[in-house]
Amino acid sequence: MMTKTRKFASGKFVSYVFMFVFLGYFLIPLVWLFIGSTKTNAGLFSSFGFWFDKDFNLWQNVQDVFSYGGGVFAVWMRNTVVYAVVASVGSSLISALAGYTFAQYRFAGRNLLFGIVLASVFVPTTVFAVPLYLLMSKTDLSGSLLAVILPSLVSPFGVYLMRIYAEQSIPQDLIDAARVDGAGEFRIFATIALRLMAPGYVTVLLFAFVGAWNNYFLPLLVLSKSELYTVTVGLAYWNSIVGPQASTVPLYPLIVTGSVIGTLPMMLIFLFLQRFWQSGLTLGSIKG
């Protein structure tokens, strides 16, 4: 009995060690960013990276971020919010509709279509970048936010996740009872199925929002005007201006501070919605 207890305690200790190692791995860049956002340009290169400089310059850096270039950073934030919200809400709704359809209806080619969806999950998104650019150019959408939003509305992984969730969370008897009462198919989905699928929907929404917010390659490819840039592309543009003169050009603190500001919306959304997100991820482990 004592041997089993010691083995259990040893395994628990190893698990905690791995957990803290990975926690540190993910937190170290964020800690460096936050501390760096409080420093002046000289302090960034003369002081220890993981400790504050004698000059606490956070508020001045924030003001400089939003005033530099005529306040273009605020425009980039607005573009990113519009793009991420529209893309994530639209993508999650389409995924919910498609997943519910695959789970509840039997039609010719159902398994083939779902197989194509699964196969597309394993295709890197960068493979579609050039074809999407050519397509947007032919339709005169290149250079607009629609060129970034439209491709982001399709999420094969979201369709897969919503199908699994719909199969496990929606009782077939409930759907049949609604049909007997005369409810139409879309009304059943909107008033019954979507509510039951809410945790899975929020999970897909979060994945889509993070993917849209952090998307860099597609906006870089299709957006040509700086006033249409997203935060990721805009900060990369600032960084390209600084180049190898980072220690002498006082723009680097703005890049670091802008990166901190750009990560805050995702952190807040995860904190407010983590209850739904966790239940959406763990449903498959508790329902057979």
C-alpha cells in the first residue's frame, strides 16, 4: 500500500513539474513583453530584460503608440476587431449549421462530403494563399477587408467539432417532438439545437477569433494600403521600418507596447468565456 502511495505521489510530483515547465514556457514571452512595454528605448537595450528599468515609461509608451503616425494604430485595432468579430461569428455560425446538418440528416454523399471536410483540416492554410489572392484579384476584392474576411468564414475544424458536439448534445427525441409540434427545421436549429450546442459553439468561436486576430500571412498578401492593415501586419510594418537600427530609433518601445495592447482582447475573451470553452472541450470525455 505504501509503495502504491509513493508511486502516486511521485507521479503527481512529475506532473506538477511538467505543468510548471510548460506554464513558464508560455508565460515568459508575455512577462518579457509587459516589462519591455514599461521601458524607454534606451532602457530596452541597457537593462535586464526580465526586470523593470529605473524609468517607468508605460503610460508614455501607450500614448505614443496611439499618437504615432497620426493615430494609425487605433485604425489597425479597429480593422482587427471588425475582421476578427465578423470572421469568427460568421465562421462559427456556418460551422454550427454544417455540423448540425451532418449530425442530424441522412443524405446522399454525406460521408463523402464529411471526408472532404476532414481531409481539408490537414491542408496548411498557406497552400491556399496564392489561389485566394488570384481569386480576390479577379473579383476586385483585393485590397479590402472582405478579401480577409471571406476566406476566414470557412473552418473545416469547426465543422468537425460541431458535428461531434451536435451528435452528443442533442437528443433525437427532442428534435422529433419539435417536428411533431409543427416547428420548421430552421426554427428547430435556432431555438433548440443552437442553445444545446452553445458550449461547443463558444469553443469554435474562440478558436476562430484567435485564428482571425493572429492571422498575418493572408492580410499581408491581400492588403496593400497601410490604413487597412491589421495589428499583426501593422506592427510588422513598424518593425521593418526600424530594421537593424532598433537601438537608436525610438520606435521599438512602441512595437513592444503595441504587441501587449494587441494581446489584451484575446486574454479578456478567454477569461470571460473560459467556462463555456472548457465544458465544450470536455463534453466528449463524459458522454458516450
